[in-house]
Amino acid sequence: MEVRRRSAVLALALALAGLLSASPPGFAAGYLYRYIDDDGITVINFSIPPQFVQRGYEILNQDGSVFKVVPRTLTPDELANRSGEGYKAQVKAEEAERLRKWDRSLLLRYSTLEDIEAARGRAQRELRIRISILRGNVSALKQRVQTNQLRAANIERGGGRVPVTVVEAITALQGEIAVTERSIEERENEVEVVDLGFQRDIVRFTLLLDRVELRRRYSRTPD
């Protein structure tokens, strides 16, 4: 079962790699677009026909993961509702609820700012270990590519014909390298995102501590 799953993942990776290698020169950073056509069929392509843009779509990385979701265009009625007082009140209430849940989560997870710093350090270390492993995988894959390329070169020098299996092995390995290198890039970006998230937690937690201290001071003030 696991072998079939890995084969399916590799097939998807190679299919995307093939599409990207054939992408037009103006295609932005190797991204693909996924949208629904008039027949309700999911389509993945380098561009979106204008008639489907307003329905919303997804932008994919070369490994098939979702990079960005573009929502559908709102109708005039929906836009009008968003400008009303009721909608503004709803947005304000949702933001207050978001902050309430955030504050509760912070107070449940941490007791001091040092706790947050320690958690940030652990998260960063875990990500760097994963990046190190991925880089090791890339190195091993490249070595296997070189081995197969050397084998093919020796066959050709001897006047023989390189077996299809060797060519397919090189192509598959190069596809794995492309996917793994993309994963490395994503993990490196994740390090920055995680760091930013913890920094926001630190700022918010500091605000909560200040509020607690302020309440303590007022509670000690004689009437």
C-alpha cells in the first residue's frame, strides 16, 4: 500500500515537473492555476480563461500544493451588504472573538515570555532538522543521477544503446530532486513565518501581562 502511495506521489510530481519544464517563458515562477470549468471539471493549466476568473481559483506550487486561494468575485448585492453597518458590526464582533481565543490560547500555553522564546527555539530547531534531512536527500539523489548518467555514458562509449530503464530512472530521480528542492524552499520560508508568528505572540502576551499588572496596581490602590 505504501509503495503504491509513493508511486502515485512520484507520478504526480513527475507530471507537474513535465508541465513546468514545458511552461511558456512568461509563466510566473513555475506556478499553475486550478479552476472549475463550465462542466464542473477541475482543470489545472498555465492560465485561466477570462470567463472563469470571477469564479475563484487556486494557484499551485510545482509540487502541487496550494500557494494561494483567490476567492470568487462578490456580487453587487454582496458588495452592498459589506458596506452596511450590520456588516461592520459583524466584522468587529468576529475580530473581538478572534482576539479572545488568541488570548485564551496564549494564557493556556505560556506562563512567561521565556516560555514563548523556548517554544520558538524548539520550532526553529525542528524545521532546521527537517531542512537538513531534505538537503541530505537531495545530495543522495544527485549522486544516484550521476551514477546512472555515468552508466549511460559508458554504454554509449561502448557502442551500445542506453536502456530505457536507465533513462527513466534518471528522469524520475531528477523529478524527485525538483520536488525535494521545492520542499526545502518551502521549509525555509516556513522558518520565517513561524518566527513571525511567535513574535506576534510575544507582543500580544506582553500586552496581556501589562493589563494584568495594571489591574493589580488598581486593585491595590486605596479608595
